[in-house]
Amino acid sequence: MKPTLLAGLSAILLSCAANKYITPEAKMELAQCLVEEEAIMYGADWCGRCRAEKKEFGPAWKIMQKNYVECSEEPQQCEGISSYPFWKFKNGNTVRGYTPNFLEVLAEQSGCR
């Protein structure tokens, strides 16, 4: 295997595992910051990726769920959103779909770093 391909595969595997190494305390801090920064997650109960993101927050989801819109129950608030999960930040940034290192992406896009 070529060294560049091996390095690329290693980076992918590390990013997939990255969220698992974020401490529960750091997740709590991130969730609190996301709420303070008015980050909104749009999702649907039938969306497996949405469930995966909520689960990854762990106990910190209790904080974050304040800013969650369930689109299957509140479709009027989700007009124009075509894929879930969908995150919207007060600075105008958005994140569409699931990414393996989504906690890092959310921190970066929201300014919660």
C-alpha cells in the first residue's frame, strides 16, 4: 500500500473515532455553548443520523435539546430544509447531513472552540 493512501486511511479512521474520545465534560461545555450561541438542530424522528448525533452528545443532549426542532412535528419551522440533520448557527453558518467528527465541526462552525 502506498504511504499516502495509508496516511489517508489512517486520517479517516481517526476522524471517525474522534467523537468517542471527547470527554463527557467537554460535550457538556459544547452543548452549553451551542445553546448560548443559538445553534439550532433540525431533525426528524425517522432520521437515523439524527438519532446518532443525539446519542453521541450523551447526557449533554438534555442541554442541547432546548434548541432542537423536530421537523416531523413542526414542519412549518423546517421549510427549505431538505436533509437531516441540519444545523443552523446565528453567524449564518450551516451544517447539512452527518459527518463523523460532527462535534468538532459544530464547535468550529458555531464559534464554540
